Amino acid sequence: MFDPFEDRTPSAQGPANDLAPVTPSDSTDLPSVAIALYVETAGALSFVSQAGESRTVALADFAILPVGVRRVMATGTTAAGIHAFVVG
């Protein structure tokens, strides 16, 4: 099978290599900083950005949040079906 990613160096400029399910946690960072998040079900999303800032945003169903994210907080998050866009 042809793999267009085979000789490509992973980059934060995209595209992501995979999606990883996210379990919100007030104490644990994601395994890798996400280059974006995908949310299946609308609600509030509380997170710590790659820059270390705490943020809460309201997202619609099937939303993509194009922000680097270190941690998705359990407290304050009502959105569901959260996935991290990951590189590498």
C-alpha cells in the first residue's frame, strides 16, 4: 500500500498522524501536546493550552479547536467525545 506519510517528517503544521481519545483529568497532561482537539458533542471545554494558560470555551457538536493543548480538565468540561490530533 502506498503511504504518503512514509518520508514525511511529522510537523505541527499538519496533518496530524492520528486521533487519540481524551479522558479529561484535572491532574494529568495528555501523553503528547495535541495540535488540535475534535469534540463530538457540544459543551464547555476547559483546558490548559500549550502556552500554559487555562481556558474554557463553548463548542458546538463536531467542532475542531485548532489550539495546542497540554491538558483537558475534568472540572468545567461538559463536552464529550473528545479526541486529540497528534503528531508523531
